[in-house]
Amino acid sequence: MSLTLAAASVLALNVAAASAQEQAAAPAPAEAAPQAPQPLAESIAAIVNDDLVSTYDLMQRMRLLMVTSGVQPTQETLPQLQAEAMRSLVDERLQIQELRRIEKQNKTEIIATDKEVDQEIADVARGNNISSEQLLASLSAQGVGAQTFREQLRAEQSWQNYISGRYGSRLRIGEDQISAFQQRLAEATSKPQYQVGEVFLDAARVGGMDVAMNGAAQLVAQMQQGAPFPAVARQFSAAATAANGGDAGWVSAGEMPPEVDAALATLRPGQLSAPIPVKDGVYIIFLRNKRSGADSLMVDLKQAAVTLPADAPESEVAAANAKLNELRGQVNSCSALEPAAAAMDGVIAGDLGEAEIKDLAPAFQEAARTLQVGQLSAPIRTDAGLHIVAVCGKKQGGQNAPSHDQIENRLRGQQLSLISKRTLRDLRNSATIETR
């Protein structure tokens, strides 16, 4: 059976129930019904090194894609579903072949056992508030065999465990990397932030930018008709966030490609973007929420001050201003502020501690928001006197601020994802792959 016929049969099977109901309601024809068509014969859809992918495998994977992503089969979406199903099957064949080679070479077990796959099915079912039996029965009712689902889970679980086991212990996330990440978060919190979901279609993987744009347009249309964004992301996205349903968390301008930044600025919470072409593929963005970055910024401040009454004459204000500007010229770090202030008559210094910008006195908020770590403000006049503040630290605040361990795990996950992609790319490049 050709690939085109395989895809067409999937579409036909999805309308079969409706057709049967219509025929049952219609009066019996006078003449004998034509002979029912014979089942299409199974044939080879692809050869991956020495492994075969049958047209049955392809049809089953297309059905699984439709069930798990919510994308409906139409004349427009069928080519995309077929291509994605084929890519997934080829990648899984390559992964399992490599794992078998390593198992034989090292005399070890890597590929997930039936028991481990059963546990994975139970976890998926639990996430949907049903039992494993109910999950498999639901798939079966929609034409997806249990073995198709099991083999997809087996390949995913085995490959992830292999990459994590081989490379995870070798990765060293240094404190400098974590500090740099925290600093980027701190700098980003002064900008608007967006909670986004992302689907990324890799142009090189899907066959070029035109194919990626057309595929993205079809996915947008399907999501507008009700296909869940997380399900579509899991099945179609090439981004590292696919495993999390495309959840990229909170991002700020500069963290994503400029074309995506421009689109984010125009979206409202709850909106889905049109396809966004970038250098190497196409994004679809779902904006979940938006916030002002300054609201979640925490700063660690020190100050030096000269006490002045609110009605102090201008000459005293000018003298205090000159003294504090002299102090600013002597200080090049937070740690130097207090010793330098102690050496000047009439100047007192102290640690203001850590606080969210919105909780600071209004006179200090602008300085805290705009200064970089280690910088000192110009003299600031208040009813209590004249002050200079030094910003000694900045970090993201609020309940969305990631902890040290969360940042470390995120950076490790990003590196493992890149290793996985490079390894699979090398396997593809050295493989003999024939599609029919």
C-alpha cells in the first residue's frame, strides 16, 4: 500500500462511523449492494538500515498522533501528520538500533523492560485521572493498538535514560553559570515578562522553510478549532520544551529570537500567534500571561546619608550634596561604601537589606530599578536628609523566582537536550534510510 493510500485510509476510517449511521438511516436500495472493498495489503513504508517500517506502523502512528495531539485529519493536515509520523518512526528505529548496539558492546541492559513501560503507562494514565486499562481501552476505541503506544513510550524512555545516564553525571554546572543565569534574570526583571508556550518546527527536520510555514499554519488552524496547545507541542515541537507541553515559563525580551519578541509585544494573554518565521524554522507562541518585570525585582541596598531637616537652607543642602558626591568618587564597590563614609564627618552609612522594589520608599525606587549591581546613585533628597544608595545585588523575586537547584536542573536539562539532538543527528547522517 502506498503512503498516500495509507494516509487516505486514516481519513476514511475517521468518517466511517458517520457514514455508517447515514447508511443505516437510509432506505434499502432496490438493487444489490456493491461488493465491499477488500482490505488494503500491508507493505513497506521505509527501511532504516536493516529495520522495516510497514504501512501498518505508519497508519498506527498517524492515529496515535491525532489522538494525543487533538489534530483532526483533513486534506490539509494529513500530509503533515504522515510526515511527522514517519520522522518519529525513523528516529525511534535509529535510537533503538543504537541502544541495542551499545547493549551488545557493553553487555548491559538499556532498553526499557515491559515492566518499566507498564509503569510509564500508569504514570500517563494517572496524569489523566484514569486507570491504565481505561487509557488503553480509550486508545483502542480510537483505532490505536496498545503495542503502538507501548513502543513509542519504550523508545522515548530508553533514549532519555541513556542520554541522562551516559552524559548526566559528566555535566558540571558551575556556580559561575548559575550566577550568570541569576544575573540575566535580574536584568530581565526590569523589562516586561511573558509566560509563554512554544511550538517550534525545525525547518531542517521537516524539509525546508516552506514546509515548516505550511505545517505551522495547519497547526494554528487546528488549535483555533480546539486542539490543546500542550498536546500539539508534545507531538510536533522540536524545542527542548516539547516534553513539558511547550511550557517555556516566564521569558523577557532578548531571550527568544527578535521576531518572537516582536510578536510577544503585540499579543494579549490568552492569544495564539500566527506562524513566526525565524532563521532556522517557525515558531507558534501562546501567551499565557504578562507582567511588569519591576514588580518582581528584589534588590540588596546600602546607603550613605547626611541628616538634614526638610526645611534646611539651600547652602546646607549644597554642602551635603558636595560631600556625598565626593564620597561617590572614592567608592567603587558596595563593600567600600561604609568604610569610606565612616572617614567623613557628618556622613552615616548602613545596610538597608533586601527588599522588593515596590516596597521601597518612593524616592529610592527609580535608583534601585535602573542601577546595575555595584553602582551608586546620585544624591537623593528626602524629608530626612540627603542620601546615596548602592545596589549590592539584584534577583528575581516573588513566587516565580527559581531556586538555586531549579536553575541548576534547568541548565543541565538544556545541555542534555542539545546532546540528545546532536547524537540523533549524527545517527541520521550515518544511516541508510529509504522511504517509499
